[in-house]
Amino acid sequence: MAFAGSESMDEEGRNESFLMRSIKIAGVVALYWMISITMVFLNNYLLDKNELDAPLFVTFYQCLVTVGLCWVMQLLSIFCPKVIVFPSVKFDLKTSREVLPLSIVFISMITFNNLCLKHVGVAFYTVGRSLSTVFNVLLSYVILKQTTSLQALLCCGVILGGFWLGVDQEGVAGSLSWTGVFFGVLASACVSLNAIYTKKVMPAVEGNIWRLSFYNNINACVLFLPLMLIFGEFGRIASFDRLTDLTFWSMMTLGGVFGFAIGYVTGLQIKFTSPLTHNVSGTAKACAQTVIAVVYNSSSKSFLWWTSNMMVLCGSSAYTWVKSMEMKTQKTAQVPMDSTKEKLLAGEKSDPGV
């Protein structure tokens, strides 16, 4: 999704003042923080504070809202093409089947993510879900046969240390949920698998992230139905006394809207800054999110508990920086190699003996 005319942003960016550019970037980053943090707290409310014990249904409904919003945005792009640009999202069974493996990983990721949030709360959520980077390194080697540098592995070691220290401190405080930690580890693994499978199925949706989101969420809605039946959630939903409560459905719908919006603001932040800045912003956001949760719940945390959070956040930031430097080095090494190839090809073409 994009606002029409955003393609000329780069040209306009050259002419606008540094102050205006900084204000725009600050506004986009603030929007990302607001939507991301609000979504986490809202999901925590829906999963933990409500009387309805049906996490699969909550996630199913949010996926349903996302599908509906994709249709709405497509209609808006037709009637207001000068304001909204959104790809066509007509359903195709063949494409749906091609996206299905990713959809299985996707529903596992969002389900385990929400179950982790339900059991550990927002304050410990950053640490509980901190192993995504570690699994990314591990699965990239197992599945893609990609090796990782020693510096990046050391960063993963810091993250692991922070994770275990956090688990230990939650145990000391008497608030540790091994169920939540288990779901957090599974969610971290699924986040890494989701990134790998996303790259594999992108050609099926012509490389469009919104079309992928549409098919992913449609598949998820279908896959959630038998899971809800197996885990007995239909009975709990039928006996829920707030099914006619407008406030309950408003909060549920709002959760789906924020889930849809986070995809847009993530892309917007990367567009206005860079992937590296986006990751740093996400790390800082996680830190702020933890502080807000502790203050909101009037919790008292030990020095080592805070140390575990800082180890996770610093390790993640350092890993991002190391990978960014490695990518720059690879690009720099490719430039002279490419220019050498061009000279050789030019020499071959000018050779009269060819």
C-alpha cells in the first residue's frame, strides 16, 4: 500500500531542507513506535485480561480483519487512484496452494507469539521472544547452508546469555512461566522460518508483499477453523457472555486494524530511513515497551533483570550492525570484480580475431 505520488519522494527529498526531512523521519518513526507498542498492549489485553480463553479465535479474527481491509484498500485504490495505490487481490486457488507452506509457518508464528504474550506479559515479552536472531543463524545454516561470521556468532552469544539471565531472574522473582518461555522459543523459531519461506514464495505473488499478506491471511483463516475445533474453542466462544458486547468486538477489530497497519508503517519506516535504522528503531522501541510495561504494572525489577534486557537489546543491535557492515564489504568487493569483467568483455568484443 502506498499514497499516490510517494514515488517522487526521493526527488523532493533532494530539494527540501534538512529540518523538514528530519521532521518527516521523526514523524514516521513515532508512528511506527505508536502502532507497534499499542498493538502489543492491545493483544496482551485481548489475550490476558478478557474472560474469553480462546487465543486461536482472537488470532483468527485478526486475520479475518486483515483480509477485509485488503478488499477495502483495493476498492479505495479503484475509486481514489490519486490518493491510494494498492495491488489487485483477486483470489486464485493455484497461488493460494503455492503460498500454503508459508501460511502454515505464519499461523504457527502468530499463534505462538500471542501465546507467549499471554503467559509472560509485555514486560518479559522482549526477552521471551529474543531468540529469533539465534534461530535465524541456525536455520540459515541448516536450510540455506549459509555460514555466519565469528563477530555475528559472538552477538548471538550475548543474546543467549541475556535470555538465560532473564529466565533466571523471572524465576527468582517468582513470575516465571515456563509455558510462556516455551511458546516464546517456538515463536522465535517460526519468525526465522517465516523469513526464509517468504523469500521462497515471493515469486508466486509477483514479489508484492500486500498480495502475499492477502493470501497468507486467507489461508490462515481456513487453517485456524479445524485447530479451533480440536482445542475446543467453539464451546468456549458459544458460552462467552460478552458476544453481544460492542466494546469487546471493537477491541477485537482494533487489534486486527493495528495488525494490518504495522505492515504498512514498517515499510514506511524502511522507505524513509534504511533497513539498518529500522532494526535499530525496533530495538529501541522494544526497550521503551519494556519500561512502559514495568511502570504501567507498577512492577519492581532487579538490576540483573534489567541487565538481561540490555544484553538482549545490545546483542540484537550489534548483530544488525555487524551484518550491515558485512553486506557493505561484499558490495564493495563486487564492484571492482564487475568492472574487471566489463573490461574483459569489452576487450573480447574489440578483438578482430573473435
